[in-house]
Amino acid sequence: MKEPTSDPSERVRFASDFLDFFSDRHASTHAAFFKDHVKSGMSILDCGCGPGSITIDLAELVSPGQAIGIDIENAQIERARMLQDARKVSNVEFRVGDLNHLPFNDNTFDAIFAHGVIEYFRDPVHAFSEIRRVLKSNGVFGARHGDWGGFLLATKDPYAKKAFSVFIRLMKRNGGNPYFGRNQVSFLRKAGFSRIISSASYDCWTPTLETARKVGHFMKVYFRSEEFVGPVLRHNLTESTTLEKIQLSFDDWGEDQDIFAAEAWGEAIAWKS
Ligand SMILES: C[S@@+](CC[C@H](N)C(=O)[O-])C[C@H]1O[C@@H](n2cnc3c(N)ncnc32)[C@H](O)[C@@H]1O
């Protein structure tokens, strides 16, 4: 069987100045479905932690227990460590590591969390099996993954809409699943989890015009970044003239008074029993 790839050329990647978009994520919002299961004294692992804002919140919840955040990208881990210093949280450690080959013994963690990461993987069942392996018996796993079939967008510029369809093409080209949110229960069951509670929620990206402007800026950065433009042009996922129009569409996206964007997420709490 082919080993699941962690080759950077086959991953959706995010430019380092785009990471602030993820830094705005917190356990109170993005792990709301899971946080009642995260108790003081637990050991917890956050897989694909990105810049670490959710991980640090989870560390505060398990204190004096220990939290570990792992991410395959060194740039993300460096950001996470800077945030840890700024927030002065000592019971969390950030390490570079691959979720497809978790560097931990079997039965290590009381709780594990994964947010917005396994939807990009070619073999999600392998990743969930790896998570199950390092979870203690009766340990709890919280997974929240996007589903682009539920993305809501009201925008005047058709090229801003087109941007997300090209992003979906890029995800698929790299082996990811844009409709992962609705399918994760099936993957969890295949990985051996049998006791599962599902839910779903939305993140509104544009609650106020001020937030819409901020998100518009992140989109402008992402859709111009080498991490997006490089693979899109290499794999002919759209014409270069369309790409230019997509990029221009985010220049004043956040100034549109009628803008609305919301991301759909599938959630699951699964126990190793
Ligand atoms: C969309 S970001 C989400 C970050 C964070 N969980 C959040 O929701 O804010 C996905 C993260 O998964 C990481 N990642 C991708 N493949 C990985 C792998 N094989 N092992 C560990 N992390 C991985 C990426 O580097 C990136 O930081």
C-alpha cells in the first residue's frame, strides 16, 4: 500500500502572512462542540495546530495537564511558539511533526483535537487510525472539518465566487476532499471509532464590515500568494487571465456593504472504546 504523502508539492499550503487568518480562531468558537469534554489534568494533542491559538486555549482548559501542538510546517510552529510566549502559557509544547506518522507511543493522550487539517489528506482513514492509535482507551477525539458544499457567499464580483471554485479544484488536485465535513463520520468509523456524536456549525467571516475588511485582506494575500498561484498555474486549474481577475476581485471585497461569507463545518466527537 502507498504510504500517505506529506510531500509539500502535494499539499494545500498557506503563505506565512496569511496565518493571521487562522490566529483569530479560538477554542470558545472553533472547538465549542468539544470543549466540555476537555478537563483539567488531561493530556491533549492538537494535530495540525497551525499558529496555535486554539491549542493554547485547550492548554488553558487542561491545566495543570499538558498540551502538545504538532504541525508539519516549521513556519507555523514558530508562530505558535511566539504566541505562547505572548500569552505566557507554560503547559503547552509545539513541535514539528507529521500527523500521518505521529511521533508518540500507543495510548498516550486523554484527548486529541484536529481542526481544518484532515480534509486536505489523500488518506483520511490512515490519519484517523494514527490518531486512534495514540489515544488512550476511553480517550476522546474532537474533529472539525470544512465542507465547501455549504459555503455561503454573497458578493457582487463573480470572480470572487470563482476564486473559491478554483480553490476547490486545487484541493481536489492535491488529493483533498472539499466535502469532508459531511463524510468524516464514515472515515472515523473505517478507522475503528464506533461511539461518535456528530454536529455541524457555521463560521461567519463577515459579522461586521470591519471583520469583512480584515478577511478581504487575507483573501487578497492568499489568492496572490505563490502557495496558491504556483500550483494553480502549474496544473492549469484556471486561465492566467481569470486568475488576474480573481486577484483583483479581492481589492475592494471588504468595502462591499452587502458582503456575506460563511464557512460550513462538520463536527464529530469520537471515543476510543
Ligand atoms: C488550514 S490549517 C489549520 C490550522 C489550525 N488547526 C486551525 O484550524 O487554525 C491546516 C494545518 O495543517 C498542517 N498540516 C498539513 N499536513 C499536515 C501533516 N501531515 N501533519 C501535521 N500537520 C499538517 C498545515 O501545515 C496547516 O498548519
